[in-house]
Amino acid sequence: MNISELHGLFAQKKVSPREWAQSVLDRVTREAGPFHAFSYLDPEAFLAEAAKSEQRYLRGYPLSELDGVPIGLKDLIETKDMPTTAASKILDGYRPEEDAVVVGRLRRAGANVSLGKLNLHEFAYGTTGTSSAYGPAKNPWDPTRMAGGSSSGTAIAVQRNWVMAGLGTDTGGSIRIPASLCGVTGIKPTYGRIPVQGVIPLAWTLDHVGPMARCAADVRLVLNALSDHPQDQASPPSWGRRYRALRPTNVGHAYRAGIEGVLDVALGELDRAGIIEVQEGPLPGWEALQLLQHVIIGAEASTYHWAWLRDRAHLYQPDVRERLETRAALLAVQYIEALRQRRRWQERYRDVWGQVDAIALPTVPITAPPWEQAAILNEEGEVEDVRVSLVKFTAPFNVLGLPALSHPVGFDQGLPVGLQWVTPPGRESWLLDVVERYQAITDWHARVPPDMA
């Protein structure tokens, strides 16, 4: 079921928002324990909001298609009626005075955001989802494996159908990585499209807020509710012609032939459907963009955390503290030069968009590894930090500020595989159109873990 179908059931009074909310709570109580998806739960507030929505439907005046729909919030997004902890002991007991802008917009649309807050890698500074004051987030397909980070709890809750959609943040891949590992659809919109006021920053130059859901149609509904500009800046796609997608030849490949095979099949299906034609070629500045992301995120994160690092460093998760303390040694000249280079590469990529409509590549080069695994063998057989592996194909697009989406396209050894699409700025609707067309001819986005089937 997607959001529009649930809205239809509410409008036809075949099920009430309160009945649906109670069924969600029943499932959370029954299933949530092994996954560590939540940092906070508020069943009473969740049911109370559902009751208000039910009254609007009974009067025949729901606020929008999202009215009564459960939508989850990453515990980095401030809420006036629930704690916001960033999954850290540093913020234990912190209750904001007002909602983040995105929360206010969801509330005005009638969405029920009161179920609780969703777990994450502490302060969003990690790609694995394993470092949190609330325990390591675990994959909904196999709780012995990583859910990915940092928006781990959001991806878990969406895949387990506890929420119909959820908000995450993405500074180097933190929406797309867990979306890929957990088998859901998640988008990082164009930089600046979704307001970040009231969202605890990791690195303000790279931070994006975006939705995750089971399908692209639901992602679109939530994205439009959040956005200052619901419509694309560019003209809508014309499906009378094929669009050109670049499959990069100089960024590396997935680390298993099985993953590459899944991606080949997905792109082949789009080709045969007359939607996309794939061409191969290099992407400019790939290694340089990786370095810029490393410098910018390190300098800005250590700046935000400076006072806490001095006075309360012992309260951080060890890996997060180590990263913050190490990055604090970056020089101002390195940071300023990185910002200058960022602008140059953003301008350079205009040449890419003169030749192709989109870039298609793996979201991550691996499927979900065991949650305690620290290293992995890369495609060349070399030992690589798993955190580096997970962010390999996502981080450059934060530097460029481009919209990027991950969606499930199959499985390798029983675990989801994600395909990532990247487009020019402001082309989110085009991107979602492509994925909706793919999801109309396949059912990977509708697959659920065996224990749910």
C-alpha cells in the first residue's frame, strides 16, 4: 500500500487513522526490539494525533493526502513536543522550544509525526549506523547486519512499515546509504531546496534534508509537502524520447559481480522500456570531490562541536569523538580553499549536463555487512575501512549539491541492492518520474523481509 491508497481508505472510511495508528503501535511493540530503530516512542501522542485526523476525515475535510499518515523523524530534527538527542548523551534531556521548519510543514499537511524519534549514527557523523546512545541500528532484512547510516532508524522504520515515509538527513550519503542497504527509496534533493532550520547540523555547507519511503510516488508526496518550490525549475520530461544516462567508467565498480549484475539488469530493463539509454564515460574530478567532502565536513563538524569536545568529550561515541578530534586539526586555509574548489567543480559539471540527462551508478559498492565489521576487501582485493566503502559513490554529490536518489533494484545473496541516480539541480521531479516508471514494471520496492511476508 502506498500513501495515496491509505489516504483513500481513510477518505472512504474503510479504516480510520486511529485504527491504523493502533495497528502500527501493535507492530512496533511486537517487532521493533531487535532493530534499535527508535530513540524515543510516544504512543499516547501518536494516538491523540490520529484521533484529530480522524475527526477531519469524518467532517470530510482532510488537510492533504498526508493527513493521518505516519511519518517518522530522524532524531536530528527538532521537535517541540519530543526530545531531540542526535542519538548522543551530549543532548540527553534536550527538548527544543519549537519545531524544525520541515516538521511544521508536515504537521500543517496533517501528517502524524508523533510516533517518536528515529535512531541514527551519533550526530549523523558515520555511515554504518552502529554508534548510538540507543544501540547499533540493525538491518531489517537481517539484524546481524548494518542498516547503514546515518539515517538508519528512518530506513528501518520505512522498510518494516511502521511509518509510510520518514525524514533523514544527508551530508555524504546518509539518506542514500541506508536506503540502499535496507531496500527502500530515498532522495537527497538539490542543496537548499528543503529548509534545514531546526535540524542539528553536521556540516552546513553539505547538509540536505530529504524523505525516504517504499516507493518513488510516496517520496514525491512528502518532498512536495516539504519544499519551498514543489515544481521542478526545469520543464517536465517528455517521454516521447529516450533520455541519456551516463554510467561512469572511472569511479570504480561494486565489489561483487552479483551486485554489478543486478545493476546491469535494472538499466537493461529501463533501456528496453524506452526510458533510458546508457552510455559510458568518465566523470570529472572524482578523487578531488572525495577530498573536498572530507575537508569540508571535518572542518564544519569540529567547529560545531568545539565547546563540547573541550568540556564533554567523554560522552561521545568513540568513533565519533575520534573523527571530530582528528578533523579539528584542519587548517583554515585548507577549509577555505576547499570551498573555493567546490564552486569551481559545480561550474565544471555544467559541461556534464550538456551531454547527458542523468548519472547512474551503484549507491554503495557492497550489500549490508555484519554490523560489527570494521573492514572489507575492495574490488582490487585490498583491505578498506567499511566506512570508506559505504560513502564511496555518494559523497561527491553532496559537494556538488546535486539531487541524488537511491532505489532498490534487486538482491545479492538475499540482501538489497540500490541503484543511484543523479541529475542537474532542480530536476527531482524528472528523477522521480524515471524511478516511478521503473517501479511500475518491477516489484523490488514492494519486497519485504521474510518474517513480514
